[in-house]
Amino acid sequence: MIAVVQRVDKASVTIGGESYSQINKGILILLGIVKEDSLEDVKKLSEKIINLRIMADDDKKMNRSIVDVSGEIMVVSQFTLAANLKSGRRPDFFPAMEPKTAKSLYDKFIKILKNQGTSVKTGLFSAYMKIELINDGPVTFILNSREYIKT
């Protein structure tokens, strides 16, 4: 499971020219799910993200988590994060999990974040979306659940 986490002043999702969801100060998570992912990946990655100290304190230092600042979270599915770009010029999406199973893990990821008491908004799974954001910093991190799971 791969996540691009961006600290934002605001972010919004538009689908078919219509506003779908939006957040103010918080984090935008672009989430890619790969074939090998499991519920353990969901738990480890959501726990890592919810506790990341990437929000600014009063001294503008990254010392607070999204929960500490009562920030909002937006989660948008993005299967292109699972692309294999090692050879050729066209992305190979074979590593991405098939949509039905990926949607189940995506929903579980969101549920875990909501259970932490955070406000969570989403995109629409597998829809063509326009994402707008104002990156705060910019602060952007790329996380892979495989780095947090012991095998």
C-alpha cells in the first residue's frame, strides 16, 4: 500500500464538474493499493499516518499529528501509484490490486482513520476526479506499508 501524504491548507475533489468533497487545514492522502496488500497493510499504514508528527506547532516545527491539531483528512484512491515504470515508456498497472478487493481495503483504511475521531472526506473510488489543493509548506511524504510490516 502506497500513500502520498500532503499537508494542506485546503483540498477539494470535483467529479463531472460538480463539487464532491472538500477539507480545510489537514492532510490529503493519495492511496494506491497493490496486489500483495492485506488488512495488516491497512492497519500499519493508517496507524503510521494518523500519528505522523507533520503538523506545525506554535513554533512552526513539525511536532503535532493530525489528531493533535483536530485537522481534517481527505483520502483519494489512486491506483496509478502502483504502476511499474521500470522499463519502457508506458506505465504497467499489473501490480495494482483488482478494483473490488482494493475498494474493500480502501474502505477499511477510511474506517480506521474515522475511528480515531478525525474528520475524513474522500474522493469516489475508481472515478475520474479533479483534485485541487493548496499544499502547506510544501510538506509531502511518500509512504509504503511494506516498510512498516515485519516479515
